[in-house]
Amino acid sequence: MPILDASTLYVTLDATNAATTANVTQAPAAGGGGRGAAAKPGITNSELVFDVDMFLLAGLAVFFLVLLPRAIIRFTHKREWVDGHFLRSVHLEDPAATSVGNPRASPSTKRSDAVSPAYISPSGYNIDGSSYGHPYKEQWETDASHTYVSHTDLLRKATTASRREVRRPSLPTHILGVSTLFPALAAFLRKDVRPGLTIGKSFILACYSAIILYAGLFMSNPLSQPVRAGFVAVSQLPVVVLLGTKNNLAGMLIGFGYERLNYFHRFAGRMYVLAANVHAIGYFYKWSIDGTFAKDIVVPKFTWGLVALICADLLLLLSTDFVRRRFYNALFIPSHIVSAIVMGIALCHHYPVCVPYVVAAAVAYGVDRFLRIIKSSVVTARLRPLPDLGVTRVEIPALNAGWRAGQHVRLRVFSLGMGFRGWAEAHPFTIASVSRCPSGEGLVLMVKKAGDWTTKLYDVAQRADYGEANGLGGNVRVLVEGPYGGPGHTIFSSFSGAMFVAGGSGITFALAAVQDLMKKDIEHRSRIRAMELVWCIQDPSSLTPLVPLFSTLVAQSQSSYASLKISVYYTRAPSKPEVLKTFRHLPPGLDLSPARPKLGHNLKWVVARASASLSGDKVPLSESETATGVIVGVCGPGGLGSEVRKAVADFDPDSRKRVGGIELHEEAFAW
């Protein structure tokens, strides 16, 4: 929240306040006509807003303390100190180091009846290029599918007749979340008031509104004492700026990405503009009553105040959903930068009391820009078009570590093909590959054609693909910034089961999460016993390029502790009916259905499978292992998110308790 030094800042603040504003214990301001009520003796405007800011900080502290146990558990794992913060390149061991004969390999990999533990790619080839005989490889392999699925190499785990395996004691510690402890309350708070706004968010915003209204109206009349509203407005400036940054202290403390706090940033901005306008209208009213409006408005400090007000109103008008969605880079971002800078300068000239708040906001913004520079890398990327999916695959081999499943990066492409302004635009995309993947391909993004910028990127990829085929090269320079977002303090691998629901291009989040859990299962760093991936698409032909990857993941799970089921649902009749004939012989564990998913049934399967695996169906990982719950992740349109929330809320309480609870993680589909 506000970055303030309570001991020194307010000494200067109070002194300035005494010179620029009347103490609320004094008589009402001239022209007020006795309409203002007397306040509590000894309380100044600066002291009041200081108390309000401290109260807001106390609210943040409550959230921090509630989430602190899970944060402590998260950072007891040394990998969490280095992953999820900065992208980097690390040296990866040769996959052969884990093969038979390696003294560090698990006992079962040394058995004569074990399957070869060489690393394989989901396209059906070993690392040396030889086929391991996947039964569906020849049927499904296409240029597009091989391009898509080549980004992850997984170790096919050894298996024995008894399916028993000695596992190292490196399983992640699990701690119950608040939603698991109070499922009924969590379900209530997740209900939608309107798209994008839940009851829980509404409650937080209502509390914030009450605090701001208290500060502005407590023993004060906005028309006779307009200075109070000015203090309230400027005191919230650091809050607005802090919550609008990509790297903010509030999010770091509670483990929330900037995208999950953005709703608060927008609302706080509206409250700031409201208070600023109330402040100005109060003075306009007073000057109009006194007949001195024309004389007072040309006083320099009031003129600067008017400039600041105009900038604040412009920020509000150019921040509407219409402008943000249609002109994000062309109008929304430039207007924010220019208006904020001019407004900060104007506030400093308006009254000296504003300077500390402007400085606090500037420091918050400066720290964010500094961290964004550190988290940015200019690297070479390879672009590949995937026509079957309408997607551009962006491969960045120079960055192969530093992110967690579910995180995203912001991408800029330095190519003339992106247009006059396209090279300067940064767009967020979920990372679709696994950190520290032995394949050597590094960070991979899947960019769906959904607008002008992404369409231009696809066109550049087609030209690059053509140029590479003709010996002209297919690489471009890009700037990658991140990673951001992700599961925060939640550790997916600490749960007993997982279900990931994706809609359309949200499959990148679900695939990254599933593959990361499969990789951790190989490394004996996961408690997951049952997983299901649910993908909702419009046209079944979208499945074709992913069948090799899905088939490999399902086959991988047959010899691991984590059972995997992949269910694909399509909601429209295929444009080419003959495409359905190619899906008649899908491998066991991969299903295609012409309907919307009944998510309650999908979740029931995961819970039942996870519970059964801990009661004899599969050998427990340790003698003392108990059920640690099921994590449900969703990334897709708002309607799909509502369906998932309903499925979690309506789930049978006894089954929920038996499996250790059900926790929900939601990823924003849009920006």
C-alpha cells in the first residue's frame, strides 16, 4: 500500500498542512456560512488521512498473516527461491545421465524387466531420433503436430510388475488453504455479481469505499470544507500507482500477481478521481457564491490544481473497457503515461503537501520500472506457424529456466513485419513449456491469432518459415519480460489430485501445468496421484495437432504414480465432418465428446481416483502419506470459470473431506 515514513514524513506534512489548510477544529472556512460541523479537537486533515493509510496497511497485513504459513512452506523448497522470479539460462545435464547404470537412478531403473528410461519426446521419438514404438505415432504425426509437441521431453519411468518404486523423501509439504478450511464461505465469496466481479471482490471494494467515505465525510462538509477531499484524493495516489505496477509490494507479500490485483487498482483510481472532483467542485461552489471564481482560478496554485484535475479526468475517461480493449497500446498506455506525469508535476505545484505522496508514487513506479528492466531479455526467437490451430509457436532456446507452470511473459517482436508501431507493443502470453526441459528448446509461447498484432505475428512466422525452408533463415529478435502471475504460494505438486479445465487457447496453461507435474513425478517431487485435463473447443479439428502430445502424456502416466485422463469436448458441428472419422481410434485415456463438459462428473473421477490410490490401488509414497486435497485450475472465458466454480461449490462434502479438500486456482483469460 502507500510507501510512507510515519515518523519523518508527517512532521513535514503537518507543518505544511498548518500553512496551507485550516485545522478542522477552527471555525468553518470563509464562505461556508457555518454549515461545517466542528471536528474532534487536535485532529488535522493530514493526521486523519495518515490514520486511514495505516488502516489500509493493517488490512494488507491481515491478508499477509493469513497467507504467511503457506508462503513459509513454499520457500522451504530451495527451487522456489529461484523459479518464478527471473528468466535465465542454466546448464542441463544430459538426459542419458538418468539412464541405466547411473548410480543416482532409482532402484527400479536398474531392473532387467524395466522399460528403457531414455528421454523421449511426445512426438514419439527418443532423444537419438529412433522411435520407441508409440502405437499412434504414425497415424497422427503431421508437420504441425510434430512442431507443436516437440517442446517437451519426458523421462519414461521404469515400471515393475508390482508398480512399486522407492522414492526419495523430497515430496513437497502441503498446508491447507483458507478455502479448504472454510469451503462454504469460499463458495459463497466466489459467486459472480457480474462478469469479472465476485462477492468476495465486492466485499473488499465495499470496505475500501467505506474507509474512503469515512475519511472524506467524518465531521466535514465537502462543500464548506473541500480541502478534506483533496487530502483524501492525494493520499490514495500511491495506492493507485502501486497496485497498477507489474511488480508491487502488496502482490509480493500475499503471493498475488498484478493481474489478480488489477480490479482493485481500477476501483482505487475511480475513487481517487471522485475525491479529486469533489475537492474541486467544493472550491468552485465557494468561489461562485463569493463571486471570485474568475479571480481565484488564475492564481498559480489553483491553475496547477485545475491541470491536475483535467489529467485525472482524462485518465478516467481513457480507461474505460471500450478504450482499453480496442486501443490498449495506441491510446490507453500513452494517455496513462503522459497524464500521470503531468498530473504529478501539477500536484507538486498545487500545494507542497502533495509532494510526499507524489514522491511515494514515483518511487513505487520507479522500482517497478527498474525490476521490469532486470526481468527483460533481448533474445533470438524462432517463429513457426501452426495452421491447424491458427497459432504462432514462439521458441526461445536462450531462456530455459526461471518460471513456474501457469506464469506468463510479455513479448515484443522487433520486426518490420509487425508494422510501424507493432514492434513497440508488448503482449502477455502464458508460457507453454516446462522449465529446465532437457530438450533444449527453452521457453515456448503459443500465440493465437486474435487481433491485428497476433495476426501480423502469424504472417511474420509464415514468411520466416518460408525463408528457413529456402535457406534464408527464420529467426527474429524479441524482448521477453517476466515471468509474472502464476499460482503464487500454492504448490500444485503438494496435492493428491489435480484437474485442469481450459477453454480454447487456455490449453497452454493446462498443458504447462500437466507437463510440469509429470516432470516432477519423474523427479520424485510430486504427491499427485490422479489428474484430468478438460479442454473445451469449438471445432474438433483443433485436436488433431495435439493428439501425439496427448497420447504420449497418457502413455507416460501408465507407468507413473500420477494417473492422467484427457477429456476433450467440442461444442459445434465440425466444418469438415470427415474429420471425426480420424478420431475413432483414440488411445485409452483420451476422449472426444460432442457436448459441454459436466465438470462435476470430471471432478468426481479425479477425487475418486486420488482417494483410491491412497487406499491400496497404488502403493503409497510413504507409510504416513495421507490425502492432501485436489487442486482445480481453470483458464478460459468467464462463463467457463463460473461453471468450474459451481462444480467445486456443489461437490459432495463427504467426498471433499475424504480427499482432503478441494482448492480452486483461476487464471485470467484476457488482459
